[in-house]
Amino acid sequence: SSELTQDPAVSVALGQTVTITCQGDSLRTYHASWYQQKPGQAPVLVIYGKNSRPSGIPDRFSGSSSGNTASLTITGAQAEDEADYYCNSRDTSGNHLVFGGGTKLTVL
Amino acid sequence: QVQLQESGPGLVKPSQTLSLTCTVSGGSISSGGYYWNWIRQHPGKGLEWIGYIYYSGSTYYNPSLKSRVTISVDTSKNQFSLKLSSGTAADTAVYYCARLSRRGYDSFDYWGQGTLVTVSS
């Protein structure tokens, strides 16, 4: 399968915790990476591997995985976290890459 | 600090070939463990992986675009390029170049700012 499925939209109250999920058969074999994209900007890597953050990414961002589902959790969401979030991984062949459809996060 | 910059025509006529170049600075395109990608985003839509090239010249393409895509690399100029033939309005999108790191786990760790390409007469 070459598909990664995300919920189109999620909302969270300011300061609360939110989890964004990504489902796909390939996630049983390959780790997902996660990208934050704000309007008019290029995507930014926020989580990769088991649960690694690039330098400069706040530690309120974390990642996990179980079975065919990868998750991105924001603990204590801030107004600046409002953005689109995309997961990415290899497809089941291992040769190609695929993005999830994206989740629009609204911070209330 | 690695930087990527896309360049190329912003307007392409239908049936013509879309051509873009990505110039890499702050690092060598010939460094092992890094793959050089093209990714696009249709207006208001999600990200679509187009394909990648390794400095040796090996390539992988999105199966849905494979018949029309060619990605090439010029290590002497630290550049890689995209050609997408037989353009249609459906190819109108923001095109990003990005570095895929496979030193450990896969991650697109550096991106260009993106360039809008419109296919229209």
C-alpha cells in the first residue's frame, strides 16, 4: 500500500495536549517523520525516527508509533503551533516515499 | 547551514516541459547518505513526493508521475534538476526541493522556499 491516512482537521484548547495520527501499512516497517507547515511557508521537520527532534524544535513535540499508526503529540499546545501537519514515510516497497494528506491543527 | 534554492520559469504552456533547478549551498550534494528530492503542493492541497536522486545518479520516482519525470544531478555545480514533460493545468503547484537524510532514520531535514509554477496558455 502507498497510502498514509490522517484526520483532515483537529482542534485543541490553548495549553492542552493534542495527538495527530497517521495510519498506513508501511508504518509497521518504517518510521514516520512529521512536518509542520504554516501558510505561505515551506514545511519544517519536527519529529523523525523513534522520537527525535531537530535542534530548535520545542520539547512539547513528541512522536510515537504502534502497529500501523504513528502519532505526533503536542503537550501544552501554543498559539504558534496552529498549522498543517504532514506525516511521511516509505511505501510498502521501501523504494518510494509518501505523505499523508495532512491535518489542519486549530488552537482555540 | 545547508540551503536549497529552486529556480526556473514560473509559467509553462500546456504540453510543454516544466524544468526546475535546485542549487544546494552550505554542503556538498555528493555527501553520502543524502538524497535530493522534488516535492510539490497543489494550491490548497497536501504534499506530493515527485522523486529523488542520489549523487551517483540513481533515481526513484513516484509511480503516478514516473512516465513524465526526469531528475538529474550536476555534482560540479552542486545542483539537481527536475523535468516534467507534457505539462497540464494539473501540474500547477508550488514545487519544493528538499534533502532527504538517510543517516539513521529518513527525514527531509532541509527544504527550499518553494517556487510556484503555473501551467497555462
